[in-house]
Amino acid sequence: LQLVHGRSDVTLRSPATLATLEALATWGYVGREDASSMASAYRFLRILEHRVQLRQMRRTHLFPERESELRIIARSMGMRTNPAAEIEDAFGKQVRQVRRLHEKLFYRPLLNAVARLDSGEARLTPEAAEERLRALGYQDPRGALRHLESLTNGVSRRAAIQRTLLPVMLGWFADCPDPDAGLLGFRRVSDALGATPWYLRLLRDESHTAERMAHLLASSRFATDLLLRAPEAVQILVDDDELSPRPAQDIKAEALTAGLRQVDPEAAIAAIRATRRRELFRISAADSLGLLSVDDVGPALSAIADATIQAALAVATASVLVDGTQAEDLIEFVVVGMGRYGGEELGYGSDADVMFVYRTREGVDEAAASDAATSVANELRRLLALPSADPPIDMDADLRPEGRNGPIVRSLASYAAYYERWSAAWEAQALLRARPVAGSPALQDAFIELIDPIRYPAEGVSSTDLLEMRRLKARMEAERLPRGADPALHLKLGRGGLSDVEWVAQLQQLQNGHELAALRTTRTVPVLESCVALGLVAEQDAERLIAAWRLASSIRDAIMLSSGRAGDSVPTDYRTLGRVAHLLNYPPSDRGAMPEDYRRITRRARQVMERLFYGLT
């Protein structure tokens, strides 16, 4: 209130809270009874804070949990009969009263400023309302007032409920980095679902759900866009169980059933995408609300991609005919996940790196089988690339043998011949992440049997191959880093970033995977943890590598969640940094510390990497 009114009223320019409350009441900005209640609560809470700090002899603002502590502090404040229960009750009453007054004094006048109904109270002028919204952090207060007017005007049940909800929600929006986006998102969701009986009843009766939705709308553009495409998914926010990743088999079964119900392949893909959209919202919402760790997110997003590709492959295979014969009768077909997808470490903006494998069925002409396999691969890619407002599913097949110059799909025999004759060290390294994700189970097993001796060589890594790996890594660092990017802040290719950690883990797999089954996994963190258990890497070294990998992955995900756009560098502009740091649970006063934390953690990881990978001391 000082920020809003103190510009024009010198009587409000006091640095003391109680003196300011008295001035606000004296000059009519708030009622005397409200000011008195606020002052009484302030005195109680200050005394309580001082008693807690004196008891612990340290700076703290947390209400004690132990009953013995509560009894001591309560007695010091004059509570004698049942001190622990009395102080808990008094504290609860005071904070509820303060919250009620906070909403009444700060947020409700904003609604009165735009309401057409006679509220019986003095109204803020539009200018004063805009000033108050600006103080709350709104960048476009005039636009915010238009949204408030649209949401609250009228005599409908919907408008009445929204007038009740909005004072609280405005405060929740203001707690987040982008309150403008929160209010706009709420208006758009309400426009889509306002006539649905359960929607407003859910928000009115389940305040926890309303709070979650407010925080989501004001902090995650990625999740908001998904919600606006499927507003009924707001029901997922009701409880923690709904926000937990679903079992992979359940998602796969649902996507496959949805796709095969449709006759037209493009309609089938639309149905499959609806399942994907809802599951992406579930994970992005849970992640944005702090309910998932980065170790949970990668496997969950990879499971959604698996289900989508499996269902789309079934549709593509069923729609391909070669000389009147269905593709399924000519070939077995498999999609192999590679890179971060194969490692079950997908981020929200990651491509799905893949390879395609087929095997000719007995008695089938090889040329017809090759045509069928190529047609299935092309149809699968076409269907998944169809224009849509959903996040894209980009299938990248560049990690196949011979890269972009090689055929898009190969037979199992062709892969075997290629790897036997031409396989390079980098291809063996790439195969460490290979994980069949869709298609014939028998062919999946045969492909794994083929590549295991290549990616886990019996002789380990020769000195020639190790030198080639080191040269390739150094060249990547020098040539692939985008022009102008800060090497200390690039999440993937920068010093101590994702690539550094992954190459250390993969070198250990190439050297020891043949002998040690615990290293035969496509995931980075489990490899490093197994290296510690097996005595290959010191525990502190692994901890530093894993900490850097997790932080880089978390920042990468938070960039996509907050903005809806992928990014590979730690943000440095204030607004973007604030949004990303908020999702990583940095307090508002300390969000600028994130880049320095990243530099410190990755600097330590780089030191470990240079010693374990490059052999530097």
C-alpha cells in the first residue's frame, strides 16, 4: 500500500510497519478495525519469532514442530494451562486472520475497480488499480484489468464463483515469475470450461487444486499450452497420485487402443497424440510443482515417447501395402532409440534419436521386403511429423550407420555386415545408448545380441581407439559449441556439462562392460553409481559428475517448461533467469545465484572429467 499510495501521500512514508498501519487507518486507506487486527497480529508474530530465535540462538523464521519446544515458547508468552495446544491454536488463528485481511485489503479492491455491480464500497480508480497490479509484478496492468473485468462481470453463477476465487488467485499469481501469463491462462481455461459444472466446483471446493493451477499457469508456459489444448486435464491436479507417472504399459495400451480404433491413419495419429498430450501435461505439471526429480522426468518422458512410437508404428505398418501385401506379412520391423532417448533421459525439448531395423520373413523376396521396410519407416516419420499444435515428435535418424549418407533403414544382416567391416569407435560408443523401443520382440532380441559384442568389446578400448575418442571429444568442444556461447554456461557441450559427464561414463562402459554386467545399461547415472560400487571411480568423483549432470538436465528442462522453447545455455537475462530459477526452487531473493552455482558445480565436474577421460593430472 505504501508503494501504491506513498508516491502522492507523504504521511505514508514511514519505514516502520506499525506506524504505517496507523497512518493508513488515520487517512482512510484501510478501516480502523482492520488496521487494529493487522497490528495485533503483527505484534504477536514478532514476539513469537523473537522467542523462537532466542530459544535456538540462531536466525530462523520457522514455527517449531516439537511439542517440548512449543511448551517452552508458549510459557514464555504467558500461556500456562495447555501451552503447546494454546500456541498452535493462537498461531493458526492469527495467520488465517492476516491472510483474510490481506485478500480484503489488497486484492478485492481490484475486483471492485472493474465490477459493474454496486459493491457498497469506495472503488479504486483505474489508475490506482493499475498501480496496485504493477506493484504485484504485473507487466501489463491494463491488460490484467481487462481480464479481471471479463472474468467477474455479470450475475451468472460462474462470475460469482470467480469473484470469490480471484482475490486468492491474484496473490498466488503474484508469487510466481509471470503473473500476467497466470491471469491470461486462467481466463482462457475458464472460457473453455466455465460452462462445465465440475470445473468451478472443483476450484471452489478444492483450494489446493486452485492453488496448483495458479502456480502452474504463472510459471510454466509449456504446461499451460498443453492444458489449453486439453482443459479437462485440470482434474489431474487434484491429488499427488494423479500427478505421478503412470506405468509405461498402461500408457502403451491406451495409445495403441486409441490408434487402432480409427480407420484413417491421420485420425489414428490424432487420437494417439491426445493420449500423449495428457501424459505430457501430467509430467510437466508435476515437475513444475516440484513433485518429480530429474531422475523421474527422463524415464517418464521416454515412456511417453515409447508409447507414442509403438502405437504410431502399428498404424503405419497396417497402412503400408507392397503389391497388395501388408507390410507385416513381409517383414519384422523395429525402432531403436538412440542418444538421450535410448538412455531414457529425454527432456521436454529433446529429439527422438532412432535407427530402423527390419528382417525379411521366410520366403519373401528381398526387394519387396526392402520396399516394405522403407515405406513403413517413411510413413511412421510422416505421421509423427503431421502439423499439430502439440509439442513436435522429431525423429532424428542421423546416428544410423554412415549417418545422413546411409540408407534410412537396414536389414539386420546389413547391420551385421556393416559393423563387422566398417564399425568405428564412435559408432560403438553410440550403440551404448541403443535401446529397442517398438516393433517385433524377436527382432529386438536379435539386434541386442548383434550389438552387445560391439558396444561391450571383449578387448576393451585400444590405445588407438582411446586416442580417437579424445580427439573427437576435443574437436566437438572446439567446433560444435555455438558461436558466442559461453563455454562455462553451455549445458550440453560446455565445460562440465552433459557431454563431459556422459563421455566419462561411456568410456568406463567400453573399457569394462564386457566383464561387468552392472555397466550394461543405457542410462548415465546408474553407470556412474555402478562404477563406484565396482571400485572403478572414486565416490567423490562420481558425486561431482552426477551433480553436474543432474543440474544441467534440470536447467534444460526448466528452460523448456518456463518458456515453451528449448535452450542449451544457462540464461543470463534477468526475467528468463527468474523464471528458470523459480522452477528450480531458488527463493526470489537468491535467483541470481543460479549461474554461479552452475559454474561452481560444473567446474568441479570438469576437473574430474579431465582426469578420468583425458588422463590429465
